[in-house]
Amino acid sequence: VFLLDCGTMTIDRSQVLWNVDCGVRLRFPIYSVLVDHADGLFLFDTGHDLEHVARTFPWEQAGREPGQGVVEQLRACGYEPGDVRYLVNSHLHFDHVGGNRFFPGATTVVSRAELRQAKVPESFERLAYSDQSFDHEDVRYELLEDDTELAPGLRLFETPGHSAGHYSLVVEPGGGQRAMLFTFDAAYTDENIEREIVSGFHLDPVAGTRSLRRIRKLARDHDADVFVAHDAAAFARYRRAPQSYGDGSIG
Ligand SMILES: [Zn+2]
């Protein structure tokens, strides 16, 4: 299991924790998750497209250091884009789909409800879904409903609220390794979970709050380490590619 550093972006802290510390800017990390599995290579999310962000949200000051970015990081781990068999999107916001188009040979796995919402968003969601490059001409979708086992040791759990069809991921590597729970945007930071406060951007804050509780329960039930999406302090503690969690493939 590899965490691929895709760069950073700045936002207001009240977007991280709804209505907390308005006017405080912070820079947060954006990353993808790569899982080498016996059933094939699984990639979860693809970061942001720098040019798209510069054009559409110049105030978010997207950043990327040399070597960052989903393709660069994948290569640093010894893989090529063509090796990815399944591209799974936790949801379809721009900072999670920006590199999808680099994987035309992969099957794109996403929630059916999420794809529908991305195509016909609420007015306030339009910017979040402004990067539609995931819907390229070679795309092949596998659309999901409900909780889903993708492959042995890889399970998606519905955690809606931040967006219509949002999924979080539990990886159970086996071999005595601890389970890993990737919340994706159901929790930007550890503080969202601890204080049970949803992020400032959301479709349904009530559903999002239920999802935060579900994350806590999933972590307990699976005795999993929790990996949040956009927490600079937490990300600095995580093992980042080309280092990995465990060696060899899962399943
Ligand atoms: Zn999001």
C-alpha cells in the first residue's frame, strides 16, 4: 500500500472545519492510494489538475514540487500508468479526479449516485465538480451502490454527506499487518472525527455527521489505523511513497 503525494492546495480553515476559524488560510496535502493486489493494481483517486485549479480557482494556489503528482509517484514506486487495472474514485470532486485521464486503460469504479450528481450538481457544487476530464472518451465505468467488497481485503463503505455518493476504504492486508481505513473526504483531518464536525464544503451535513460516526465505528470494528484526506500534520506522520505499508501484494 503506497500513499502517492499529489501536491497541495490552500483553503480557509472554516472549509476544513465548518464555521471554525473563518479567515485563517492553510495549505493542505492531496494524495492518492495505490494498492498492489493479487487481483491487479488498484489506484484510489488521482489528485488535482494544476492547470485546471489555476484557471478555475486561482485563490486555492495549487502547488506541486518536482516528483509529486500521481504519475510521477506511481513511477517512483516502480509502476507504469498502464499497470493500473482499477481506478477507484472515492468521489468526483476536482481534487480527486485530476489525473484520471492518465489511466484510459483502467476500469473507473465509482458510486452511481456520485456520477449522477457530478453530471447534474446543485448550484453550489458546480465548482467542486468543475473538472469533468474524468469522463474522457475511453472511460469504462463500473458503477457501485451500497457497501462493496472490491477484492479480498479491499472494502468500500458508504460515507455520504460531503458528496452524494462518497466512499471510504478499508484495507485489510493480512499477514499480521494492521488494517487501514482511508476516510477520503468524509474526514479532512483527525479533528473532524474527534470533534464530530463536518468540513465546510458538503452536500448534506447531517448525513456527513452520521458518516463521521460510521468512520469511528469502522475503525473500532476493524481495529484500523485511520488515514484522513487533507491533514498536513497527519500526512507528515504517514509513510509516503516510495515507502510502503507492507511489502508484496495483498490478497
Ligand atoms: Zn471532496
